[in-house]
Amino acid sequence: MNKDVFQGKIKEMSGELRKKWGELTDDDIKKTKGNAQALQGLVQQKVGLSKEEAQREVNSFMNTFTQKYEKGVAKLNHGIDQVKDKFSH
């Protein structure tokens, strides 16, 4: 997921971030403004991980979220294609 998409999705991700790291609050997450490095620092501080552990955890989270996001987009596009097919015949 590129930086712009990540920044745009931070509100959607907030709930998932709080599930993963219960120590984070919505205000904490908002303060990161979608910046991955800021999120890593926040996780490091609030959860008590080393810098490297926080980086791995956040990267893993982002990869998982990206996969879910891309699957959702693909499913939506497939649905749009089906509707287009119905109306084009």
C-alpha cells in the first residue's frame, strides 16, 4: 500500500489497530496522521517493543491490511463488471 493510500485509510484502520494493540487510542492513531514511521514509534512506546520489533509488527499489519483492502477492491470490481454485463446485453 503506498503512502497516500495508507494515509487515506488510517481512519478505517483505526479499529483494526486498536484490536491489534489495545494500548493505542483513537487520539494516538490520529496523531500519526497516517505516517507509518510515527505509527511504529507509537507502537514501540505504548506496547513496549524494540524499534525493530515495532517495525516488523507494523509492516506485518500493513501487509495484512493491504491484502484485505486489495481483495475488497477486487471483489467490488468483479461486482461492477457483473452489473455492467447485465446491462450491456
